[in-house]
Amino acid sequence: EAQVTQNPRYLITVTGKKLTVTCSQNMNHEYMSWYRQDPGLGLRQIYYSMNVEVTDKGDVPEGYKVSRKEKRNFPLILESPSPNQTSLYFCASSPQAYRGTQYFGPGTRLLVL
Amino acid sequence: GEDVEQSLFLSVREGDSSVINCTYTDSSSTYLYWYKQEPGAGLQLLTYIFSNMDMKQDQRLTVLLNKKDKHLSLRIADTQTGDSAIYFCAEREGGNQGGKLIFGQGTELSVKP
């Protein structure tokens, strides 16, 4: 089954404790992206990747890092989480940036205390 | 930076048509998208339109694009209670090679029986 998976689905952590949210897709997609969703603000893009070893900043990259060492994986790293990073995070992938269906993961709800 | 604006709420009666509107600012956008988010779920791509098109129809969905006014609309004919969700408009920034997606705040559609 074609899908985008994220782990964990729910996470409670404390300020400053490094964490990684994993994202994996099994569709051989070139394009992957991370978003955060906050009430009244819609979805805002954090980082995206056009292909392996190619990443670029979205709208709100501060406080986040990503890597794209393999085509299927695109982890989101919070080196020193802060309470303003409490949010709902979505990973997405599509064959290419501008073409066709963009598949979204189920979301990761993060609470930073 | 570029911006996408939507009204936050729309309420219609079952069987009526719904029209969700969106304005955007990037005149170089080549692709514009409509996504649907049901409660507790990720985003599902409903449809997209190329900037050289005025209209696209897909079953109950009709997308209208006024490029001069940078206005996009999604019309849902014969709206059903299952159409209740949040609808996001998005543009892909930066022309054909751009990978950054910018979403509106989302329009919450409520369908009353």
C-alpha cells in the first residue's frame, strides 16, 4: 500500500531535549516536505527536499533541521525544542514538486513543556 | 513574502452548492491546489489547476481561476454532510522549478442537514 508514515504519532517532551520525527514513503517520490499546522494559521512549510541531498527552507525553518540521505526518508530534527514548537506536524511526498497527488502522513502531535 | 488568503468559515445546507474562495499574491505561480482535511486526518489533494487554465471540472468539483485578479475558487455541487471538512488553497511558489508550497489558513465548511 502506497503511504507516508510518521513516527511517533504523539510526543510530549521538555524544552531543550533533542528529538527526531521520522518520515518515510514507499512510492519512490522525489519530493518530500514538512509542514506544521497551527490553529488559524493553516499549514506552513518548514523544509522541503526536491531529491536526495537537496533540501531547502520553507516559510518557518527556524529551530528545525532536516536531512535527505536516502530517497525514502526525510527526518525532521529539533535540536533544542521550545514551547513555541508545540504543534501538529505533517510530512508529505509527491513524485515531483509540481506534479500530481501529494500524499500526506497521518501527522505527529508534539507538545513541548 | 507571498501570501494566500481564505475566509475561515462557510456554512451551507445539504444539497446546496458551496463556493470556497481564495486569493494569492505570487503572479509566477504555475500550479494552484485545493486540499481537504477531515477531522483528525492528514490532507488529501482534491484537485489542482495549471495557471494557463480558467476552469477545471471533476465530477462535483469545479475550480475557477481568475489570473488577472489572482483569485481561485472551488465550487462543490450538491454538497453532502460528508463534505464537511477544512479546505485549503495552496500555491506553488517560484514558477516551474519552485518547490515551496504556501497554504491559506483553511476554510471550515459546515454542511447542515
